[in-house]
Amino acid sequence: MSQPALPISQIAQLLDVPEDALRTLMAERRTAGDKTLVALTVAEAARRIGIGRTKLYEYISSGEIRSVKIGSLRRIPTEAVGEFLARRFRASDFDAAA
């Protein structure tokens, strides 16, 4: 069982930094990323999409998302993530109940 997360205010207090500075740093970190990457690992691409690696490997195997092998490494072109999501968005039926 996981422990509950500490509130930001407590974390800031423990680190002895202003809470607003910590919140700013966290926001910058969330959006930072390496903009120079042209290909992502499967774990990085899965994290960007918000799914697990196993599910992403299913999409790779079925050809739903492009990938490339470089030696023994599997990489996902960064633009393939956006293309995949755009196709899924167009194909989804928002009228259907989940």
C-alpha cells in the first residue's frame, strides 16, 4: 500500500524553500522535457500518452503507432505520438457512453 503524498506546503517547509518557488519549479519541470529529442524510448512515449509500456508495445505491434529499431533499441519518433493521438481523437465517438 502506498503512502499518501505530502502537501506541497509541507514539502516546501521540509526543503526550507518558499512554497510559491517550489510550485513554479514543479510547473517548469512538468513542461520542460528535452525539445531536441527526435525519438523517444517506449517508456518516454508511453508516459507522454499516459498509458503503460505494454499497451504501447501492442500499438507498435499492430502498426497503430510508428516506431523504428536502432540496433537493439526501439524508438518512437516524437511526431508519431502526436499523429497517433490525432488519429485516435478523430476515431473516437464522444456520443457513446463509457
